[in-house]
Amino acid sequence: MDVLLLPFRKIYRGLVWFANSPRTLIASYLLMIVVAGVLYSQAEHRSAADSVWWAVVTASTVGYGDISPATWQGRTLAALLISTMVLLVIPLITAHFASQLIVDDDAFEHAEQEELKAEVRRMRMLLEEMAARQGIALPTGPTPPEAEPTDGPAARASDGSAGGPDGSAVG
């Protein structure tokens, strides 16, 4: 199963790398515009300036209609350019800039987290030393939830021993 997922993992890692670099995103956008313009120029026999204009208008999905493909190659190129921009590049650019706006300034840095973990380890060692001197055994796992009360009015009320003959409260 892992062999089947390997290509998808590589694609995912590539997308993560791609999405986390604004330079790469902008460079790829510009490269796509230029390459699409050159290919459009060849397929539709248009000038370079008109072809790049077409690529910008098509990639942004504005589509003024002043220049449109007439050949199947041009239409295929338009479909690929629109799909790539709408499904991949524009969402990645948007996600990158949105993630920059949502940064939590109160979040601990990695170094701070490591420092806190080291402090907890030191406190645990000191606590264990103190417990050993006192002859106290420390619990090894997480602290158990509070136990049910075993005596007092609450315990008697819950087991039916307090109150009237049918267990109801007297008063």
C-alpha cells in the first residue's frame, strides 16, 4: 500500500514546498504566463504582446473576449491555463498570504518549547529525589480522575442510605 501512495506523498511534499515560498509562487505564475503566451503565439499565429495579454486575461479568468483561441491547440492551452490557475496557483497564493495574516504571536517558538520541556524534566527529577528521600512512591502515569466520595452526606445520598425509606431526601 505504501508503494501506491509514494507518488502522492512526493506530489504533496512538492506542493507544500511550492506553497510555502512566495518567490516560487510568483515566479511560477510569471513563468506560466510567459510559456502560455509563447505557446499561444505559436498555435494562433499572434504577436508576442497579444499572446502574453491573452495569457494574463485568461489566467485571471477575466476573459475580455477581445482575443480568443480559434484552434483546438489554443483552446486546449486555455483550458489547461485556466484549470491550473484556478485550481492550483491562485488558491496557493491566497492560502500563503492568509496564513501570514493568521500567525499567532503568542505561540511558543520551537526553542521555547524545548526549554519548557527541559524545565519540566528537571522539576520531575527534583520531585522524584524529594519523594525518594521521604519514602513516597510517585504515580507513573497521568493523574487519575478524582474518586467518588466514600463518606459524607453526598456518598450516603447516592447509595440510598440517607433520607427516607425510599431513598428520597428527608427535610
